[in-house]
Amino acid sequence: MHQPTEYEADPFIQLLCDAGLQHERSILQQLRRDHTVFQATSFDDTSALMQQGAPVIYQARLQNNEKGLIGFPDFLIRHENGLYQAADAKLTQRENKKALQIQLGVYRRLLNNQLPAIVFLGDGRTASLGNEVDMLVNAFIDDMKRLQIQSDQPHVRYSHSRCRICPYFIHCRAQFEAKQDISLLHGMHGRTAELLAQAGIHSIAQLASQDAENLPDVSHLSSLKRKQRVVQQARSVLNDEIIQLNEVILPEGTWVHFDIEDNPLVTTRNRHVYLWGLLAPPYTDKEFDYIWTDDEAQDYVGWLSFLEKMKRYRARYASLVFAHYSNHEKVTIQKYAERYAMLDDDTVQWLLGLRNEPSPLFDLQKAVLDNLVLPIAGYGLKEICKHPKLVNFQWQIEASGSQWSVVQFSRFLESSDIQIKQRLKTELLAYNRDDVTATRKLELWLRSFSNPKQAV
Ligand code: SF4
């Protein structure tokens, strides 16, 4: 009803679309091995094929004018009782996603039978969705009907993860910024913002002027600590200032900066880490150290090489701190240890702190979040490091980022041209080297909020 004026999918979204289509094609091939598959060309054609009892209908089109519903299931599969089941190929590995459940639930409603819908998931599993999704579908249809007759634009709230990839973002952002909507604040859930607005607190300035003790108890905002944090976040953004909550205390030892790059577009639940990057003293480009593997087939070799490298660092330095940003590196080491049944390995136990000594892994993001409130919309490494008034470190490849790296690695996998592969690998290494250099710069910056006697 209200299309975005212009929208060009960025390379990452395009990559996801292509991967989704590829997954759909591979499911189509699988179905073709066991069934005769007919491709539908229209609503009428779908209906005719169903009446003829086609075993599988690809790219089906369903509609129910009375209910005001249309749907485009990837497949309709004829059950032995003669009725049809809707089926979709989805790249996700989780069948409990609300949007997915609603979509498949609407197909069931269009087919008007009790058979569950089928989801062919990205990790090779097949899931069924039955009556349990009906309530979600009812609520969704009611919401859509309300919106259809509503002449004003509905209230929406900013979501840091969703809005930035949404085709309506240009439109919505202008409105959020004009209103200085509180949902722009880091850590502010949409529902919380809605409830605070109902209590008369709409803008960042209004929230900044509140006493945390007087804020109402609303969803995601029941503890005093959380309330204090959102008020401080509002003040930090409003006044463009850093608020220091505590002295930053960093662990002692030799710091080695650590960052991994992994490929989420794998066909199993096991992400392949293709690059384990490290930066040891004196932290120049020359010290950049890494393990690279070309593809998933070398996953185990890469993991063993990483452990071997960590062992060498352990032997070289008496006391080590592996600084990384966010919990991702630690969680990944844990997952790899489980993947290869190596939780008893001496180096794994040391890295994860499973013995009677603390883990040498240190999460810099936690150090930031525990001690500082910053005038930014999100606490990602790039947001903090690139900010000219904060760390002010710039990546050599300006477009680089986690999504960019997924696209580059996918191109690396696809290409058979040695020179192109080498160029892509060089770029990915430069990106990872900048990441570990950024965490080093962040460490130095954080030390300015700690005891000045701490070593640099
Ligand atoms: S609020 Fe965000 S997700 Fe919703 S339409 Fe606007 S930009 Fe898109």
C-alpha cells in the first residue's frame, strides 16, 4: 500500500537472497528425485493443478478473496489423503522465528486443512508447523486489517538491528530524528519505548530529565539499575558526553589482541572460522599473526593450528591477556571444543578458564559497557572506534565490516581465479588486521579512564 520510494539491496542482502534462492533450488531438485513436480504460473493454474492432483506444485499461488489473503508457498505437496501441505525452503536454521511461523500459518489458512506446513531449513532439517501457530496468525491478520483502514501512519519504533537494513529506513529515520525518539537510544526496546511514551516520556530530552527512581516499571525496565542506565544513556546522547560510571580496571599481563572471521553461510549449524587473527606487542602491522583456511574442509586443521599457536604464545609470555570485542570469540572456542570433542584439551581448558585459574580471554566490550556510557547509538567495535570524539581509529577499507566480510568470503569461495582469490584474501586479512589494531587502540583509549599507573 505504501511502497518505499527507492531501494537497492546492498551486497549482503543480495547475497542472502541469492543463497535463499540456491537453497530453494536444491530442495526443488530433491523433490524432483521422488516426485513429478509441476510449476504453477498463476492462481488459476495452481488451482487447476491441485484439482488434477499434481504430486508437487512449485511456486504455487493461493488466494482467498473472502478472507483477503494471498500467499506464495514455494511448494504444495500432495499428502496421501489427497490434501495439500504448504512447504517453504528457508535459509534459517530456526523454525521458531515469528515471521516464518506467521507466513507458513497463513498458507495453512489458505489451504484450509489441518495438515501442518513444512519448512526445509538451511541446516538440512525439516520442521512442521501446525495449529500451534494459529494464534500468531490471528493476531497478525487482525493487525493488518486494522492497518488497512487506518489513514495515519502507524507508530513505529527504531530498532538498531532491523531498521538499518529496511527499505523504509530513510523515511523512518527522518521522523525518529525529528522527534528525537527514545527508541533511538542504545538498549531501549521498542515495547519499552512504547510504554514510556504512554507515560508521557517521548523524547531523549524528556528521558534525560527524569529521576531514574521515578520511572514507571515497564517491560525490560523494572530494575533501578536498568532505569539509571537508560537515563544516563539519554543524558550522554543529549549532551554528547561520555559518562564514566567506574574506574576502568584492565587485567595485567602481556596483551595480545584477538579477532575471528567466520562464515555464517554454511550448510550445518557449525560456522566455519576461516580466519583467526592475533596482534602481539609491539602491535605494529608486522606483528599481525593469523591462521587462514580456504574452506570448510580445512576447518579442523585451522582449529588445531589455532590451538598450536595459542600454545606457543603461552610458552612465550608468562602472563597473557587475549583481548577481544564481545563474547563471540570465547563462545566460538567453546563451540569448536565441543565440535571436535576437545573440552579436555589442555589449551582449551586454559583458554576457557576451566582449570583453577582465570581464562586469559578478556572481553573489551564488557569493560566498556560496565564502566562507560557513550553518546552513540550502538556499542559495536566500529561505532566506538570510528567515532572522532572517542577512539578515532579508521579502517583502511572504508566499506569493510562484518557483513562486508561475509560477502567477500563468499566471493572467495565462488571464484576459481587465483588472482581474484588472492586479492579477496588480502583484503580480508587487512580487514582483520584493522580489527585487532582497533581493539588495541580501544585498549589504549580505555586506559585513559583507569589508574594512570597501568602499563601501556
Ligand atoms: S520502523 Fe524500522 S523496520 Fe519498521 S518500517 Fe521503519 S525502518 Fe523499517
